[in-house]
Amino acid sequence: MIRWSLIQFVFKTLIRQLLGRRIAMLKVGTEAPDFLVNDHNGNRVTLKDLRGKKVVLWFYPKADTPGCTLEGKGFRDDYEKFQEKGTVILGVSLDSETENKAFAEKFNFPYPLLCDVGREIAMAYHAIESKDDAYASRISYVIDEQGVIQEAIDKVDTSAHSKDLCSRL
């Protein structure tokens, strides 16, 4: 049975696309909001601890769904290239540690999946419009070594996103 929240998410996304509305992303050149959250292994992750490294923060709607899996596999396959460029990959969803852990293990993701169950990161980065939203929008940010937003991406091709980003870093 399809959950009502999923139908609402798909409907809102389609309407936004049809009307040509984009998500109000954080502006390039502004300081990226700090956060403190658990990853899928229960480790505490904070943005300020990653200063000195570039960070790709990619939001995805739901663990272990087709688009999210395709995008996640892309980051997995390009992981070493990102590391060579001094870039940390962080996936973010509203899913629990249990759901994200199963997703990461199933597809051998070598990078952390952040579990934003309190929706603080998604709200701060405009991946959701309200704390009532059940799914994050598929958006990404590139944050530079000083914690400043270098790139804000609101249109993501799940099959090419990782390669596109990696080629620009």
C-alpha cells in the first residue's frame, strides 16, 4: 500500500516542476549551517569538524528507493576520486539509523548517511518546507574548506550527479 505522505511528496514535486518553481536554496557564498546528527552507524557528525575539507551534502527522499539507490551508487563508485580531491561525501535523509544502516550495508556505501530524524538539517538547508514533510527534496550542496556554500544544486540527474560533481571539484 502506498503511503499518503509519499503521494503528497510526489504531487508537490510534480506541481513544482510543472509551474517551473524551484526550491529556495541557500545562497552560494553564505556560511553553511552547522549541524550535529548521528550517521547510520551511530557516530556523531558535525560540519565544523570537517573544516579544512570540501563537503558534498546530498539530500535524498527515502533510503533504498530506485532514484536514491542510483544516486548513492554513483557516489559509492566515485568515492575514491572524491577522496583524492579532499572531499567528504555525506548523504542526508529523514530516515532512521536502522533504515539508513540497512541501505548503506545493502549497497556497500563507504560514506556516512546522516539520519536527520529531527529534520533540523533538512530545514536549515531548505530540503523540506516544514517539519511535517515526510521526505527531503533531492538537492545537493558543495561546501568549501572554510564552511562556505560553494554550489547549490536543485536539479539532480540521479544517474550522473556524482560524476558531474566530481568533474567540477
